[in-house]
Amino acid sequence: MLESLSLGHSATNAEWGHSINMAGLQRTLSQRMSKEFLLISLGIDGNVNKAKLQQSVQDFNSTLYALIRGDPQQGIVAAPNARVAENLQKVLRLWVPFEILLTSSMDSVRSLDGSINVPVLEAVSSQNGPLLDASNVVVGGLVDAAKVSGASTNGLVQDIAGRQRTYIQSLCLKALLVSQGVSLVENKASLKETKLLFEASHAGIIEGVPFAGVPVLTNVCTLHQMSEVTFYYSKVRPLVSEILNAHTVQSSQETAQRLAQDIANLTEMLFNSMVLAVDLFNNESTACDLVSSMSGAEWHAFIDTLGQLRLETQQVTQHFMQVALGSNVHTSKVEITVMMSSASQRLRSLIEGRKEQGIPSPPTQGVVDQLLVGVETWSMLETELTQAVRSEAVSPITVDRVALLSGDLLDQLSSVMDMTLKEAWRASPDTASYLLDLTSKQAMRLSRLSKEASLAHYGIKPEQNWLALNASRDSFVATHHMLLVGSPAQNATPSLPKRSQLCIIRLMHQVDEFYQQLQEAALAVAHGSFEKVSDLGRLNPLAQEAMAAASKALVDGVCDNNTGEVELQAWLELHQEAADLARLSQDATASFILAQQEGGGRFSSLNAAATDVEASLHRLMFGSWVPHVASPPTQALLDHILSTLGPVVERFEAALAGTDVLSVEAAGLSLLNAAEALQAKYLAGAMEADPSWPGARVDILMSQAALASKVLKETLMHLYGFRKTEVELTSAIDEFDRSHEHLKAGGGGLEPVIQERKDILDQWEQIDQAWLSLKSYAFAVTSEDTWRVENAMAGVISEIQVAVPLYGMEDVEAPESFPWTTAIYTSVGGALVCCCCTIAYCQWAKDRVHGQAGDKDKQAAKRGTLADEV
């Protein structure tokens, strides 16, 4: 008889796969029927579950005989050998009485009064287990037979995946048995075991178990469906855990009774999602369109998670270098451990999806493949990092290895990001996705500054890491600028707007301040400073926190615009910058005239002057670290700059690009007036912040610098015939003279300088001498010696800059006979003068050697370019 049941033809791979799947479903049906019977006993959807039970009984019966005899129409092979046939007969012997038990008792297990026939439930509990075990043996036999026949099937994975359906039904069944008090201890233990088996198998068929012959799941469609399974199990798991965590079996029963309906509903959804997953494990189809089905929020979540992962892999290397260099060792080891765990979780979330967290599974097969490459690299890097955490010292070989793996992983994750952004942009053009990428790169570059500087300090490929460090610096600055001023749309990227929200600008200003400090420390470390290594560890978290806040505001497009109280120093910095812009308007006009008349190197000076104007406007809009300028104090002032001053600067720059001197001069005057109007607003703000600050005289003194530059411009206008008379030049000189006199003797709203302020009086004399020199050249200059009047003008401005902090000190008249006040002011003033002169000399020396030493950090970069897209 057994020989007549053997395989009569050569089965195809599809038939083997389908037969294994159907045999696996028998295991599931053994638990499903029992579950449906328990639901009937509980009075939960009685008629519905009776119909389901009858269908389940019919399905089990027909499939069992199809497995015994074979069914070509269904693609089910007959028992392929005597062992499988014998095991099927054992299933049949167990099935017959179990079928009778279920069908004969479904109408009587629950009485009309709600009482339950517990002995019947105990019989179901005791009989379904052996039937499950016997059915499981059949599946194993079919898997082995398929291998022997040479069939190319995914038999082992199919078996494990199919068994998950069984575990899901068993989870519900065991919970229901506990709720009915049936063999409480045994069924609670069985519930725990089933839960653990499901979780281990779930991880195994996704992550792979190489030593057991279970491969890593690589199919994008199957991964997506398994993310659905993960999602529904995340709903079931807490309910099962609540039953298991109860302190007594009685409280477990009470909990199970309370949760029975929810568990039944959720396990049904979990089961349905697993059924679809098993089908995909069987046919390995890639015909799923995940790109078009992803929402904007899902794209953002995936890109954001990927960006965070990319950042963490660089941060963990940065902390590793702290350990290697012997700085903040204990803290850094803790950070490495925490970040390794976090990075591993993010990587699994990207591969598997975490629907409960809003993270979808990968959108394309290409993204999956590249992520899996990253998994291998991360695994090797994680091994090295773990060893470093456990070791007393880190060897140079390990440092070199970590640096190599970190770089490889960064390249791989960046490739994933590029592919993802391409698909996201193709599916739905979205500026937010692009911003997520840009800001995550900025955060990554902040971390790379520390990593690359530390590697250069350690001596690992110093020239290469200097190149990388400079490339990171350049890319950060360029991207920071672009995030503020905006950029036009390109083929693969959307346009970015110029930022006009004060809160965003302030957040970006904070980022810039931390970047500048971090950069300074990184350069010092790369040059060999061990003392600055600890600064890297201190500054990086602060910079990352600032970048995270700015990123959220940029992506969301909203933030808190409440500015609060503005400190005096902020007003003073902006007041100074507005005055500087007023002066620069005349400097640039003078440079334009000289370029048009003299040519040659004058055009370089013109370009520098135009750049200075643009940089000053940028500082007024967005703030600056060096020179330190605060971001705009209020949204109203920012709006004024954007709507009024900005367009004036644009018109001036457009005129500078032409050849018409009169057009440039007119545009320069407009800019002068606009800058002075802004200067007045900042003066008012400063005076309100501190009424005792002698702002009126400081304001006039600062305006003298613009007047001196205007005198130079008018001198050139007259010299080259653009003025028919000397009226404008004379007017500018007279205006300077009046204000100059007021700054000493009073008038025009100013009080005379008190005698105790010898520091001011002495510096006023210095300005006076420089001014007399400028005036003497104004009417006597020729086209051959314009440099003389330029130098004279520069001398006036230099002396004015020395005087500004002196005039900014509040006067205090002292009645005492000994001139203590004069002595104090003279001492302080002398110190300020020395400081200002020293600063001026240092700046001059720096400018002089800029081409030789100032760019020393980037000399190596000229011999090659490190690819790091903006």
C-alpha cells in the first residue's frame, strides 16, 4: 500500500514548494481550529467562528488526503517516500478523533446560560498538541525529500516562515486556554515558549542564521511584507507579555479573560500578514511597487533615519579616536557602547522597516542591496570598536582598520542616501527630503572635523586626512551659506528659499558659532595640539545639538519666533556693521572709478570691495562669528533688511557690474542712505537697551568713516571730470569738519568732551592730523598719485576705529583735586589704543602673509580634491 502512494512523476520546484506550504498550513489549521473552538466557548462571535471552524475542518481534511494521494490540479505531490506516507497516516489517526471532538461539541461546549464544558476544552487542549507535532514531522519529511530529489526550493526558510503562521494561531489559542483556566500552569508556560519561538524565528528569517543554513532575507517585497508582520506583532506582544508578567496563575487568567477579544482580533491581522509573507517566501517575487505607495511622511522618516545612522557611524569613530588618543577615555567608551547599540537598531530599522515608528521598509531592491553591504561593513567595524572598548590600549593597526572601515561605511550609506533621494524626488518632488539630506550631511561633517583632525594628529595617513578635513570645512561652509541664502532648482534637486524667519536665522547663527569653535579646535589638533583634543569632545555634542534644532526648523519651516530681550552687545555689533556698510558703499564706488580710469590691478580691488559689500549685508542678515556680529534682533528689523536694504545692495552690485560711473555713484549714494537709516534703527535699539551708553557721539564718530570715504570718492569724481564743480567735494569736507568739531567741543546735539577724558582728546588730535592730511590731498591730487589720497583716507578711518571704543565709554566727572579720573581714563584709553594698534598690525601682517601661511591648511588640497558634494 505504501508503495502505491509514492511519487509517480518528477515534481517541479513549484510543486515541491506548494506541497511544503500546504503541509505547513496543516500545522496552522490544527491550532486555528482549536482557537476557533475556544472562541465559541467564550461566546465571542459564536456563529462566525462556528462557520470558520467548519471551513477549517474541511480544509484540513481535504489537504490531508491531497498530501497522502497527491493532487495534480492543486500542484500537491503525493507522499514522496514511505517515511512521509507513514507520518501522514499517523496524522490521519490523530485527526479522526480530533475532528469528531470539534464537530460534535461546537454546539454544546457553551450552554445557553453561559456555562462552559471545561472537560471538552481540556480534551481539545490535550489533543491538538500531538496533532501539531505529527503535522510538523510531515513538513520536515517533505523538505528532506525535496532536497534529495534535487529540487531547488527554499525549503528550510519556507518551513520556518510557514511555522510562524502556526505560532500566531498558537499564541491566541494558549492565551484563550489560560483565560478559561484550562491547565493553567502548562498553557502559560506553553504561551511563553511559543512567544519566544515566534520572536527567534522572526529574527532568523530576516537577519539570517548562516550556521543553520538560513540565508539573510534580501528580497525587497518580502522585506516589506515582513515589516507588516513586525508591525502587527508589536501590537500583540504587549498583550501576551501582560499575561505572562502576572504574578500568579490566577491573575494571569484574569488578565487573559480581559484581553481575549483584543488578542483574537490582533492575532487575526498578524496571521493574515504572515500568510502573505509566506507566499512571498515561496515565490520570491520582486513585482511590488513600493516607491509610489510611500507617503511623504514615510520618505522623510526613512531619509531622516538614514541621516541619523550616517551621523552615528561617524560619531562613534570620533569617540574611538578620543580613546586612541587617551582623551576622555571612560566617557568615550560609554558613548561608543551606547552609539553602537543605537546605530545597530537604526540599521535594522532601515532594512526591516518599523511601521510603528513611521519608518518604512526600503523602497527599492537597490537600496536593500546597498544597505546589506553596509551591514557587513558595520559588523566588522562593530567588532573592532567592541574590542577597543574592552582593551586597555588601542594599537595603531586597530586605528588604521577603524579609519578604513568608517570611511567605507560612510561611502556605502551615502550611496544609499543618493539612491533614496533620487527615488523620493522622482516619486514626489519635496524640498523637505532634500533639506533632511543637507542638514544630516552638515551634522556628519561636524563629526568628521573631529575624526579627521584626530586621525591626522595620530599619524594615520596625515596628508589624506588633512585633505579630508579641509574638504569637510569647505563643504560645511558652502552648504551653510546655501541653506541661508537659498539656491535655484537643479535637475535632481529642488530650489531652496532665502531664509526670512528670524528664529531659523538665529538657530543657524548658533550652528555657525559652534562650527567656528569646533573648526579652531580641529585645526589645532591636526597641527599636533593634544590640549585641544578634549575641546573636540566637549564642543561636538553642543554643535550637534544646535544643528539638530536648526535642521528641525529648516525641514518643518516653522519655529518659535519669540526673540526675548536683546542684549546691548548685539545692538552695538549691528550698529557698527551698518556703519561699516555705509562706508563700504563709498569705498566700492571709489574702487569702481579707479578701475574704470586706471584698469589693471584696480579691478582686483574693485572685486574685493564688491565682495566686502555683499559680506556686510550677509552679516547684517544672518550674523557672523568673525567679525562677531549678532543675528538681527527682531523680525521687523530682519524684514526691513530683506525688503529695503537687500534690494538696494542688489541694484548697487548690478551697477558695479557695468561701466557707467554715474550709475554706480547714484546707486552707492542710495546704499549709503539705506545703511545709515539702518544704523539709526540700531542706535535707537542700543540706547533703549542702555540709556547711559553715549551712543549719539559714537554714532557720529562712526559716520565720520563713511564721510572720509565719501571725500575720497568725491575727490576722484572731480579729478576724472565726473563733477563739473567742487560743490559735492566741498560739501562732504564741510560736513566732516562740522562733525569733527562737535566730537570735541560739542554741538549738533553733543556735549563737549570733558577734560577728564584726556584719552578721547588725545585720540581726537590723532584723527585731526590724519584728516588734515586727507584734506590737503583732496584738491591737489593728480591721476599719477591717487594712492596718496587713498592712504590718507585709510589713515583717517584707522584713527576713527581706535577712537570708537573710547567714545563708547561713559563719562564720569570726578570732583577730587587729584585727577584720578583723568589718570584712569588715560590708562584705559592708552591700553585700548595699544590693543587697537596691535590688532591693526596683526591684521596687516596676516593679510601680508595670507598667500603664504594663511592657507597652509589647504596647500595639500590644491594637489587633489576630496569628493564631498554640497
